[in-house]
Amino acid sequence: MKSTDRVIIDGYDLLAENDRLAFPDQERCGRRINRGTACVPEGGVKQPAHEDVKSDHVSQVMPSTLEDASPVLDLSYPTSGMFVDSPGGAYIDLYQGVAQKLIDEHHTEFERTARLLVDHGLAFRREINTDDYEVFSTPIEGLHTPQELARVVNDLTQAALPELGTTRCFFSNSGAEAGEAGLKLAQLHAYRRFLRNHGEDVLAEVMTDLGIARDTFFDADSSLPDPVYCDYPFFVFGCDQAFHGRTLGVLNLTRSKKAHQLGFSKSRWCRRLSFNGDPGDLEALLDTRPITEILAAPGGVAGVIAEGRVPVDLAALFATEVYQGEGGYRLADKAWLSGIAATCRQHGILLAVDEVQSFGRTGCLYAVQHFGVTPDIVWTAKAAVLGITVARTELVDDCHPGWHSNTFGSGKLFDVNMAYATWAVLAQRPEPLFEGRTLLENSALKGEYVRMRLAELSAAHSDVFPAFSGLGGMWGLTVRHRDEVVDLGWKLGLKLLGCGQPGELSRIRLLLLADVLTREVDELIACFDRVFTALEQAHPEDL
């Protein structure tokens, strides 16, 4: 399946782009590859079994999500754009390190930034920005401090979500850590809000009603006036099929696979709703009476909670992906998300969106921009290089010194500057290759081309590939015989990864770089055509 007709979207001639491709070869260990000319061999890509590599890994590294069938990547071979060279020839990476990669790693700005860091002896400089301020008293053009990165993040976030108002951000190392910071911020805000609205005596009544004792160990600590309790009953709400990480805090919001949960303790202050369910589900969980009225009623606060409801004064946060990742690459329903957001606004519950996989991938900085909803907190990571939690300034005003901290969140100068380059290149810098469009604009435009090509592919193979959905460079494909599709894909030049629950019909993720080329889209469609043709031959009963 090859597109040969002229294709123009928003005034951009996609096929004419091929005449402007001029990339340097990428060379490593005597092998070369160039995204402007690379092709996947039509006969397939035969990879070595590398059983010794797998055995060595298993003997030294704790189990994770690696399986025996997982690909072995030979790092001696070069990459270029969506293409990766290998002993069997070039293949196309369609899960991009599970959304870690967003821009061609050989982008000139990345290479320039790395050279500057090395040339100035800063590539391995590590400080602790949660204990020390950082500055270049003699500026080095092209290198940046953590606060300069924060300014770019805040400015771009405010431009993307103007109703959010002014923001501040917290840096960490991963999406799970970014989510943990968001959870803590929301619960601390709920605590401060409760004290402002009801006072310490009412909080003490709630604690007594719930059997939560004061932690007297901290009574001698005079650094803060507040007493410390052994627990705090501020509720967070999440969704079924969600994935927010595996650390114990965000694990309460993760609800996609049994393996994530088995054997680990949970907070009793978490409730979950159906993703894309009834927008009224959140309202139905809330007891909207003032907390003093609930305390005075038979059963008190404990009785309300035992009935499965949540006093609204104790509701801190609703957190969701607007584009579920591990749950099956499913987009939120606009009416559902708008209804949830309206309930949150009405009752003073914070709304947080997890953009760890969707950051920069849907044609917008954040996927939530497509839905006309403004969250209070956004957290992201992976392609953003650092874990980043962004929140409305007034929420941050509730934070006391030491509420949260870490060692490496913005202390590694390499990560700070690669993050700065990523955010700037993605949203602020026109790319001559794309006739002056930014990479976000290219992602949106190419997303429409992907939609067109996937529709052609699905029409040709509707029995094994009946449906797809997505935005920009982030798509979910519904297929039959998913495990076979993944296996065939690896043999025929596509590195694929499933998502969501297994079944007769299940999902595969398709992730593109923000600077994806038209020819790369055409090449991956041709590979999928070969995969689905082979699948149909193996399963004539599906036809």
C-alpha cells in the first residue's frame, strides 16, 4: 500500500516533502542508516535469537515487565528518525521506548546541547537543586539553569491552558514521581482548605470519629505549629484501566493489571470510577453536606464512608489520563471528561491530568487541550526528559518548606538542558523541513495523514484490523490475534507493543516522533500491510 497521489493537508503538500529530505548518514560500528532513504526489507528482518543475552540479563537483574519474547536491541547499530538498523536490516520502532522518544535523537539542537555540556565540563555535573540555587554568573549561550527550564515549562503550559493562570512546577525523575508530587500537593491543599473552612477543632473531631490518632512523636518538633496525625482522610479518585505508575502512592490510582497490585498495601482513601462512564458517577459518590452536619448525624463521618460515600470536605483530587496508555490507548469521551471537570469545579475538588505518555504527541503540548477542559495540576515525564508536575500557583502557596523534595529532580545538568531543548524545539522553533511549522504543528498535520492511511489499511484488512483511534502521533489499533501481530511485526520490520486487556479484539500502540516524515508513515503502513496479509493467510477462518 503506497500513497502516490498528491496529498495536501492545511496547505502542506505531504509528498512534496520527500524532495526536501537531506539528512546526514548516522554511522556506528561500520553501519550506516539515513531516515531519508532507509527502507524495511520486504522479505522481513531476521534477528539473532540472543538467548545468551536474555539469560545473562535474567541472572543479574530483578524481574520487571521483560518477557522471553521481548526484542533484543543491538546497540552497536545506528538509528535515524523512526528507523533502527539491526543485524537483519532496518526496522521501524513504533513504541519509542514506551513514549520516551519524541524527537529524532539526532536533532541538531540535541547534538548542539550535548556538545556544549561536554565542551564546558558540565555533562556529568550533579548538584542538588532542592538545597542549592544555581546560576551562570557568566552566561554560556545555549546552556540553562533549572529555573530557566521552569520558566519555559510554565510559559508554554500557560499558553496551552490559559485558564489555568500562573503556574509553578516541580522537577523529579519519572512519571510515577511526578504523579506522587501531584498527589501530595492535592492532599496538602485539601488539608489547608479544611483548616481554613472548619478549623483545627473540627479536624480533631473527624480524626476521633475515624479512629485516627495523633502522632505524638512529632510533638517536640516546633518547626511547624500543626499537630501531626497518623493518617489523613483526604480522598483521591481515579479510573478503571488507568496507569499512573507502580510506586505505592500512585499505585492507588493505577488499575490496569493484576500484576501491578498483587501483594502491595493500598490507601483506604481512594475511590475509582469507570473511564468514560457516567459523568454523574463522581457526584453520586459525594456526600455534599457540610462536615459539621455529617459529624452531628447518626453514624458520623465513619458511617458515610462505610456506606461507600465521601464527605465532600474530604475530597481532594480526581486524577485521570485523558488518553489512557496502558489501559488500551483510549481517548477520553469529551462529554464524560467535561462532566467530571464540572463536578470538580462545583465542589472544589482538584482535577489532575496525567500526560506522561501523551505529552507533545497529539498535535498539542498536552492532550487535554483537545477537550476544552482546564485541569488544576498536570504531570508529565518520559519524552519531557524529567518528571514534571505543574500546578496553579495558589495551590503551591499551601506548601510548607520540606513538603516534598528529591535529589536528582533538577540536579543533573545534562537532563535539565536536554529537557530545555526538547520543550523549546517542540513548541517554539519553526522547522525549515516542514516549511516553518513547529514540531507540534507537524505532529497534528501528520496525524491527519496517519488517519487517512490507517483508514485505507483497515478497509483492506477489516477482518483482522477492524478499528483504530488516536490523535497526532499517538494511535491505538484494534486487532485480532494480537500476540501474533506483535510477533509477525518483529519479523517483518515493526517493533510493536500491546496495551490494554487481552481478548478476541485487543489493542496495539502506535507512536510516532513529532518530527515524523511522510515517507516514514508510508513505510510503516506498507509493513503493516505485509503483517496483516500474513495474518490473514494464517487465519483464513477470519475472512
